[in-house]
Amino acid sequence: MNKQKFTVCFLKFSANKTVKPYKRMMSPFYHTFFDLAPYPMAITDFSNGRVVDVNQAFVSWSLYSREELIGYTTIELGIWPDNESRKVIIDRLSDAGRVDNIEACLRRKNGELRQVVISGRLMEAENCKWFLSITQDITELKHSEEELRKSEERFRRITENSKNMIFRMSLPDGKYEYISPAVIDITGYSPEEIYNENLFFRKIIHPNSQSNFIQEWQNIIQGNVPPYSEYKIIHKSGAERWLNQRNILISDNNGRPMAIEGIVTDITERKDMEKQLKESEEKYRALLEYASDAILIVDFKGNFLDVNKRAEKLLGYTKEELLSMHSEQIHPEEEHERLIDGLRRLNEEKVNFLMNAKVLRKDGKTIPVDITAAVVEYGGNRVIQGIFRDITEHKYVEEALQDEREKLLAIINATFDRIYLIDTEGFILAINKAGALYSAMRTDRTVGTNLFDGLTPDVAKKRKVIIQNICLSQQPIHIEYNHDNEWTDSHFFPVIVDGKVKRIVVYGRDITENKRSQEERERLIFELQEAIAKVKTLSGMLPICASCKKIRNDKGYWEQIEVYIGDHSEAEFSHGICPECAEKLYPGFYKK
């Protein structure tokens, strides 16, 4: 504690020895000027570095009081965080007696580090050297410079990496002062090529855009700069490119145009897309106008936005009338709830729908239609496109087909034959009444079961082979078979779709009684033939030789009459000779 008091007293004594010559040197006029200076100023004894005096600005900046500063060195006060900067200042003062704009870092009383610029002179008086210093705080300036550097770096990265060409062009000479690297991709020319020629872009402007370019350039010189413009150029490769240019006019203090700054974007792809879109819209308009179905465009409130000619014909209204109407007006009242639900689904669930409905013509007649509705883009907005197809004739044909179908079904169900529709695996898809009755009485075959269930493995295998053969040959097959003493006559007919057998129609007829009758008939015929075989009677015309009396048989050979009669009758022969023949054959014997 006593040591601290001694140190303080010594410092005050030393300070007083330093301050007295300074006070004799400093007149009241200069001291007033010194104290009122706006920048922090300090006077130190160059021989020992002790602070002799500071102005009010230095006190405010350093956050020390005058009493805390005077008589102490800046090292003792801890003002220099970096002694190297202090050494540079002392060395320059020793060599040149002055320092100018030396950047350094100083610490304030609260410990905050501040960037400063120090300037000063050595002054001699009363056989002493005094250092008069002026300190300028540049912390904010340094911060601003750093932010500016970062901003410039960001700008440089943006301009150098941007696909858009950024430029600045002086007026009225048209000389480019800056142009970003993107110009190479956009025009094919380097920035250096463009810097070397005023109004370089006039050289590459497309002939079709030259007149507009000249007119716009005259307006620009007069200060009438368009905010944007679009024009076509010839790329260095010879390709045509469309560019969009956004401009900002820069004027001097007198309001005279001095430069243009802007951004140029290659919009060739956009122009191509616009062209394609236009062509697409023209095609859509052609399809819309000449479509065979009525097409109506409505918003989600149900208001008509567009209709085609077919819609006018279908509904009996003109296009102008329809565009002033609501979609509910072309439907009967009973259809409104369904239509509202369809619009809700389209809007909320984004689900397209197909429905049968009726439309109400201007003349009051209702027409059945199929409606296909979907959400589409139209004029940049989401709308509903409805395609209406008149199904009046379709309904008539459908009803006629239904009538024919019912007639055919009645005929099929009236037959006693069993009829099955099966797939290529044998599963029953449909069955007529006779088949259903037969199945109910004798089998469990119903729709969904297999036609071959309940058969023995050998028989089922044979039936499956029949199905396979039908699929390969695509020809009908006829078989008769006996199952459990019941005879069935079956016909298998292929149903061919797209060149392949998809279904098979099976006709089954019970021929058990026919088979029994046939067997009985064959038995009777057999018995009759046996009976006839026992009774042989010659009748009819017999061919006989007039000379030798031989008979020609059924095979065309001539036989002795006794042989023929023996073969064709029950007669037997015993041979003798008549008197005439005896006399003729044996005349001598007969006379004796």
C-alpha cells in the first residue's frame, strides 16, 4: 500500500517536472485552439513518453479523464495493444521528426480496440522535445471499407458468374466502360473486342432490327431511354439470337445524360417457346373450332369463357349468348346437384370425371350427352374444359342392342340344351337356364366354378386337351361322351378377340334317349337280318345263256345254273339225263 502511494507521488513529481516547461511553452491562445480541436490531440514528452496534455476530444474518445492520462505513458495506460506500431512511429519521428497517416490500433479504457490514423510533429522548446499527435478514429471507415470490399466482391462474383450481360456505356460516344464476361456466351465476342469499338452492338444488330436501333439510339442521346427493349442480333457463329435489354439512365449534376447501365438477357429460348406456344394455341383453336364434339370452357364459378361451333349447334345458342350465360342454364334442374359435385371434385381433388347427363337446348329439347371434364391452362389461368358428345343415336343403338340381347337371351334360355361360356382355363363365366337347372340337379357347376370339376382325372385331362386344341387351331370341336350312363353331345366354339381365343361357348345336349333308341334300332335290324338270312328266295330277272344255259352271277362271271341256284337258294341238285339228251349224247347206247 505504501509502495503504491510512493509510485503515485513519484509519477506526479515526474509529471510536474515535465509539465512546467510545457506550460511555459504553451501560450493561452494555442492552448485554447488545442483544447477546442475536434480531433483527439495529445502532447507527450518525447524523452520519456509521458503524456503532458490532451484535449477534450481525446478525453471523450479514450474514455479516460485528464487526471488519469497526464503524467502517465501510453504503455502504462495500456493504450498500445501492439507495440510494433508504436515503435514504427518513434523510429520515424527520430528519423524525420514527423509522421503522417500511420494506421494503428489503440485500446480505449473500456478495452475496446479502435482503428486509428496518427499524424504528428516533434517540437522543441525549453530544451525539451515534445510530440504533438492528432488521432483520427477510422474504425467505422474501416468497417465501411470492408463492407464495401465485400459488396464489391459479391458484385464481382455476380457479374462474372451471371448468365446475363451487365454493362455500363458512356454517352454520347457509345463506348462501353464495363461489360461482364457473359457477353461471350450471348454474342460470341469477348469484352476486349467490344471495348475497342464504340457502338459495337450496331455492328451485330440483325438487319431487321437496324432501323429500330437507330431510332432508339437517337432517343437515348436525348435522354429518352426506354426501360427495356427487345432486338435480334447475329451471333459471332452466325446464329440469330433474341436479346432483352433493361436500361437505367445516369445523368451528371446538370441533368445531362452521361451513361447507360443495364442488363442484357438472351431470350432466344423464350422466343422459341413463345413461337411454339403461339403455334400450339393456333392448333388448339383449330381443334376447338373444328372438333366433332362440343367443347365448352368455364371458370370454377361456372361462367362460360369460350365455346366452339359444335357447342353452338348442339345447344342452339350463339357464342355471344353462351358467353353471357352460366353453365347451370344449359342443364335441367335435376342435373344441377351432380354437376356441382363434379365441379367440386375437379377443384379440390383434381380428379377428371366422365358422366352421362342431359343438356337443355334453347328450344327446350333435352339431349343425352357424355361429358368429359378436366382442368386445363387457358389464358394463364386454371379453368375447366368440358367435352360434350351427343349420344342420342348411341342411346338408340344401345336400346336396340339391349332389345336384341334380351331376345337372344330369351331364345338361349328357351332351349333345352345346356350352354356355358367359359374362359380358356375352363372357369364358367355365364350359364343359361337349362345349364343352371342341370347343374342344380346333378352337379355343383355355377358361375365361377370350373366346368371340369367333378370329372375323373383322366376325363378332365381329355377335356383340357380339347380346350388347348381349340386355342391352337381356333376351330370348333365336336365330341360325344358317356358319363355315368348319360350320353352328351358337346360342341365347343371359340370366341376370338384380336386374333386370340379369349372365350369358349360350350353347347351340351342330352342324347341318352337318342342313344338308347339307336341301340334298340340297331338290335332290331340285326335280328331282322338274321331272320332274312334264313330265308333265301330267288326272284327277279336272271341272265342265262341261250346256248349253254349258264347264269351270270352278281360279279359278272358265268356259272353253271345248278351252282348259281345252289348258292342263292335252299335247293339241292341230283344229276340224271333226259331221253332227248341221252339219244343225242349216246345214240348207239340209247337205240339198243
